[in-house]
Amino acid sequence: MDPQATGIAPPPGYGGLVPLDRQRHRERGIDAQVARFASGLHAVYLSLPEFVAASRHLPIVFSQVDASHWQPLALTGLEPGRNLCVDGAGDWLAGVYCPAYVRRYPFCTARVREDGADRSVVCVDERGLGPSAPFLFDGRGEDTPRWRELRRFIEEFDQAVRQTDAFCARLVELALLEPFEADVLPVGAGRKRVTGMWRVAEGKLRDLPGATLSQLMRTGYLSRIHAHLMSLDLFHRLLELDVARAT
């Protein structure tokens, strides 16, 4: 399968993608420095199940992808191209929440049309593979326990994406999102204004009918909204990471 012919576009941070193939990729494992692909990402996609854990470490904001599609992001930096959650070598810092988007690399899934039907294909950025064990597939191209573990994680990630899309659609339906900006002062630079971010408007949330609030609570959405709102106090955490990087 030619990835160019299928129109597979790589997600942010990824290089070229090819469909995962048990023969082409046999006796290949995950490179030890795999998370370094995210060293240039100042914001990382975040799925709904991660909100509570991520909200203890990083600001969670929303971004408008297009007129009908929104997505939550964990802010990992204050300037484009600079991730403050990695060390000088590009490895993720211990003690800082690492989003599933980063842990999923070098894999992703894509919908492709083949023989008149749509199907989901697991793709891989081959830059993230290496010759070290544990391998994804053995010498005969058979699944290994490591690949079965990763495949479950990829499937769980895709399910979380669908949950996240439904959550964002509900926020839009209730007209709860509003744009906002933040003034920050990175080390060694002048004051900067971070723009293009959206958040849940607390006033609009308070004004929702009781029945709607109860429905948000039953679906688990309300707790995620509160996690998002509390995380907005963590811009100072990014400034602390900026200072630590400078020193």
C-alpha cells in the first residue's frame, strides 16, 4: 500500500508514515529515544480520559481545528517549536505528565479506502523504530507480546479520541467555549501573548439549567470541565520549567 496514494497525512511531530507491515517490520522494536519526536511541540493533543491526570501538571486549553472540529490540548511550551516538558536531549521530564499522544508514537491509525471500502490501518513513522528488542514481530512476522500490548493501547487511544470528539461537540452545542489569551514572560525574551486558545466560560457554565448540569455530571463531562478550568492556573508551571531550562 502506497501511503501517498492513500492520502495519509502525518500527525503533528510525525515524519513520513507507512502502513505497519509484519514482514517489513519484523525484528524491529521501539527506539529508546522515541519520545524525542515531541521536543518541538509546544502543545500536545489530549484525550478526555487524561484530563484529571494532566490537569495536575499542565494547562489544558481547546483549539479550533475547523468550523466544526475542536480539540483539547495540553500546553507544553510558551512559544511555537519549544517544548518545555523535555530535557536538553529531548527526553520527557520525569514527574511531568506525558500525554498518550506522545506515548503512542511512532504509531497512529488512518482511515483508508481500498477495494471500495473504508478500513482502519495502523501506520508507523519508521524513524521511531530500531533494531533492539522487544520486537513487534518475530523473525517469521508473527505477533509478539509487545505488539499485542501496543495494539491494545492504540485501540484504547482511538476509542478515547471518539469520546473526546463527543465531549467537544457537546461543549459547542451548549455554546460554552470562549476565546482567551495569556500574557507570559519567558526567560530571556520579552513579554509574549499566547493566543488562539479557547476555554469553558465559567459564567455560561453556571447559567446552564439544572437538568443540563445533571446530564453533564452523569456523563463525566462536568468533572473534566472542572479539571480543565483548574488547570488554567498552571501557566506559572510552564514559566518554572522555562527557568529550569535556562539554568
